[in-house]
Amino acid sequence: MNLRLLLCAIVSGGHVLLEGVPGTGKTKMVRTLADLLGGSFQRIQFTPDLLPSDITGSMIYNMKQGSFETLKGPIFTNVLLADEINRTPAKTQAALLEAMEEKQVTIQGKTYTLPDVFFVVATQNPIEFEGTYPLPEAQQDRFLFKLLIDFPSFEEEKKVLEKVITNDFQKESLSSLLDMDTFLLIRKEMEKVMIQDSIYEYILQIVRRTRETEEIRFGASTRAGISIGKAARAWAYLEGRDYVTPDDVKVVVKPALRHRIQLSPHIELEGATIDQIIEEMVGSIPVPR
């Protein structure tokens, strides 16, 4: 399910935040997706001493030519893996804001455009782990989805152990199934998926309910509604339909909202989770026919 939602996000042009404990295959999942897409891939290991210029690039002096030239950073790629993004301070985290929202990077006052296909997948450890910096709300809002990576089942974990220990695991490189031109054509085809007025109203009712319910301290913004609509359209396309249904909205609403709202303190003390509150809230809204 998480892999399909990851694909849904990149088809709709959004970015994804993966949260889970170390060693649960987050990085491997993103590498596999990048190999299958056939685009360029870069991985940045976020650490407390990482600088913004290590991500975006910088100006360097070319002694041979006697002039300054721009050295572009690893952000100039199709798929960027920001590994353990919450292990670096807010100043470095903010280096991704302009790129994720406007698909451009400014280096020493000059603006450079990123590729048409630009997709950021950031992984993070749960914030209660030592040595982490929680992402600010403005940073989290740039992500289309927040996906939670849990431990595998007993049988799945057993298969992983057997394959790795016997050296029978998947090869490092996979043959690409697409190229970037084909992927852009897929995006254009996806734009033909119809969203009826009743679906727009359904999405807005969900978003506005987050601002009205007592269980939620801070509700979702307009960007949340846009994200739900784009993701629902991409999900419908992956399902082979040219129209969006309420069920498509229900599939994407949790990953699209869970990082954009905050529960009220008394609800957190009762042990309720954000996913539970979202599910109850969506269930209380009449489904359009």
C-alpha cells in the first residue's frame, strides 16, 4: 500500500515524508522506485553539520579561468532522497522549501530551474529518538503525503532474513520501466481525470471540518485540500478510471492530512491518534452520490 501511495504522489507531482524506525527499508523503497522510473537519483544523508549549500550548491572560484562559477548541488535531480531529514537543524531543512514549492533554487542571488520531474522523498525517525529536530509546520505542509512505515509481519521479516543472509536479495540496479518523457506524458493523461463538483465539495467539507472540531487544535490549510484533490485524481488514474470517486478521496485523506493537523492536548492525553480522529471525522461527513 505504501509503495502504491508513493507512486501516487510522484504521478501527482507531490513530495513524500516517510516516517519509521531505522532499518525498515525506507531508503531501499525509494531507490527501487527511482531505478524503475529511469530518472536521475541523488541521496543526501542529513546530519547536524550539513549546510544549506551542501544541498543547493554554491559559487566557487575557478583559478584556471580566473572567475567564479556555479557548482550545482545534489538537489538538481529527478528523485531526491533526503535521508533522516530531522537529524539536521531547521536552517538546513529550509534549504528544501523553495525547491519543493517552486521547483527552483537560488544560489548567490541567481535562480536556477529544477527538472520538470522533481520529487523529494524525505525519511525521518520518530521525533522521540535522540538527536532529532522536529520539522516545522511550514516544512511539513510542503509534503503531499506522510507515510508511516511499520515493522513487517513475521512471515515478511522471515523472508527478508533468508534472502539477505543467503545473499539472494534483489540486485542493486534494476532496469528502468519508463523514461522521463514517457512519465511526463502520463502526467498529462492524468490531468484528463474528471473531478465532479460534488467531489470538490466533499474534499472541502473534510478540510473545513478539521478547523471546526474540538479534537483538533490546528486545522488543515487550503493547500491540504489541493493535495487531497491531486492525490485522489492520481489514485483514480492508477485504478484505470477517468473520474474520481469518494472512495479515492478516502484512500488518500489520511496520508494527506496526518502531518498537517495537530490534536488538542486533552485528546492526546486520552491516547487517541491522528489517524483515528481523521477516520471518525471523515465517517461523520455525508458521502456524495
